[in-house]
Amino acid sequence: MTSYSKPHLSFDAQVQLLQRRGMVIDDPAAAARLLSVIGYYRLSGYWYPYRRQLGPTQRDDQFVAGTNFTTVVRLYDADRRLKLHVLDAIERVEIALRVMIGFTLGKRGAYAHLDRANLDGQFTRSADGRPSKYDAWIAKVLDAHGRSSEDFVVHFQQKYDGRLPVWVVTEILDFGSTAHLYRGLKAADRNSIARELDIVDQVGQGNGHTLGNWLRVLNYVRNICAHHSRLWNRHMVNKIGARQLASISDLRHLSRPEVSHHRIYSTLCVLAFLLERVGRGDWVAGLRELVGVEVPGCGRSLSEMGFPAGWDGRWPWM
């Protein structure tokens, strides 16, 4: 194992290192100031595509001729704006999903979430003496309940016995716990919610499995955005499943083999689909301008984000 031996460098020295490697820096003092608030290591993920390529998976330390520090910062800022735009969409989807889960499960009773019989057996079943997924979920809910200072939580504690109805519980869940509860619903309830969102299988029935996949991916993407990690050309560890997309007319093109789900493109399409179903279809216009202008303006191809050829003639970009 090799020990890390690179020296600590001042911000001015970092600028000089970049210049020696071929990056054009018109204002070294301004570049040093930016490095002092953004960080060399964070920006290195954005200048990596501008390094000279030696082979399919190798690059050297030298930059492609003409690479400008200003362009790298522009790409960083485009990614920052993309993440804010995606977070805005995920927030709208999350809030709508909270309501839908609380309403659907609430039909089984105000405290349906406390009765395992109202949930899927695989969610509530313990195996080999280990806690069930439900046990882990309810422990997290009770912890959130105990720590919450929301007025509506205090109201239930003071006026009633402190237990929260399921349509109130959903308001104190984070996105991960909300998605986890959705996957723990009975299949009929999952499919019912999916059908409301026009997420259907080959025979037009609600496809709860597909929505569960989407929520897993959106939670993953949300965490990337919330932790300020790079998104625009990220290799997606959790990705949209292509198999069932052919039965959803607006998303059918995502099932074609030329569309890669290892990049953010298909997730953006899914977000646009969900937002249109919850009545917030204005999101795409801002996104189209961002990816259609800023990313190419940095000398990068939209194929690096997974956008296929002819993307702008397909839904939702038309």
C-alpha cells in the first residue's frame, strides 16, 4: 500500500501547479480566492474531463490545450444549479407522495402504520432472529417523533395520547423513510398509488414495483445533491430500471438500448413525468435551458449526462 506523500500547498501554489499542467488562468489572484472557498479537490472532479486522455480509462495530469479555469468554474456552477433544480423537483414529489401514502394507508385506520397486518409481510417479517425492516422503520419514526418540535406534534402530545395518525406521521418522515414505507405497503396499496401517477404495466394496471425503483433512485440522487457531490456526469450506482418503461407512453423511449441509465438523463425524465402528474409541469423549461446552454457552453457533450441523440425531439423536452 502506497503512503500519501503529496505536500500541503498554499492556494497560490495550487494555481501555479494548475498552470504548469497547462490550464489557462487569466486572473491568478481570483483563481486562488475561488480555490480558498470551493477547494482544489472539489474542483478537480470538474476539471478531470479536461485532462488529456491516454486511453479509454486513463488520463494524464496535463490539460487539453486551451482549458481555461473560468470554464471549469462555469461547469461547477452549472452542476450546482442543476442540483438545486433537481432538489426542487424531488421536494415536490416527496410532499405529494407523503399525502398519497398517508391517505391510502389511512383508509385502513388512523394508526394503520402501527398494525403490521396493514403492511406487506416481507416488510414486517423477521428472519433468523433479526429485526424486520418494519422494526427498523418504526424505530426511526418514533425517534423522529420524540425529537420533533413541530407545532402539530406538540398539539397531539398535549391534546391526545401523543400517538400520531398515519397522515400526520408522514409529515415527519425524511425522504428515505417515506420511500421505505411505500415499499412496505401491501402490493394493492403500492399499485393503487402508482396507478394514480399513471405508472402502469403492460395491461394498464398500477405498477408499484416500478415506482418503488424510482423512489430508491430519487433518494440516492437527493443525497448526492444534499451533500453537494458532483451530479452532472455521475455514474449512477442506483439507476432507473428500463424493463417496465415501455408500457409508459411518455417514457417509452427510455427502454431503448441506446439510452444509458448509468447517467442522470433517465432520472430527469422520470422527475419530469412525476411532476406533470402532481400538477407542476413547469419544471422542464428551466432544466432545458440549463442543460442545453450551460453544459455545451463549457465544451462538454450532453452524452456525458446520458442524453441520447435526438433527445430534444422527445418527451419531455419538445
